[in-house]
Amino acid sequence: MSTPDFHFLFVPPALGPTWLMGAAQRYWGRFRPIAINNIELIGFVPPRLSVVITTFSRRDLAAPLRADLREKFPTARLDFLVYDVIEELRMTLDGRAALGQRFGLPGDALPPG
């Protein structure tokens, strides 16, 4: 997959703006995904357009969040990051920004599935 038509950065309400500003500031500055905390907004994207949802979660929230995203947006690609410590997430996202790897892979692509 090349650059998607829409790239959302979903911050679950349980994590709040602290996780967005504390962990994703450089990532957002480099790639400018659409930062949201309400997944229902993704439903407004026309089905013919490609969507990638980058989201992060704590381990205790990950399984239900992934299931919810898969159910509501079965054609969207998920870029799912699970971290219990905000500093570890920041290191990962800062590394992606420094390397120009929006989805953590060379070539700016996500694997199928």
C-alpha cells in the first residue's frame, strides 16, 4: 500500500491528550495524520478511498479496541501500537518520524491484513 487517501491518528478517550502530546508530537509534525478521539468520524470517509488508522493503546484496552476498529472499519488498515508506558511509545514514534517511516516499515507501507 502506498500513501493512503486518509491517515487517522486515533487517540482513545481513555488515554486522552496527554498521550497525543506526550508521545506523538514529532510523529504528528512529520506526517500530519488527522488526529481524532472519536472513531465515528472515520465513517464519513467514502468507502472507495483508502484509510489507515494509527492508534495506540495500553495493554488492558488493546483487544476490545482492535475488535471494535475491525468491526466498524473492515477495509481500513490498522497500524496498532500497544504500550503501557508513554515514554516507550514516544521513542517508537520519534524513531518513525526520524526515519520517515510513517507505519514503521521501510517504503512507507503496511503489510496486508
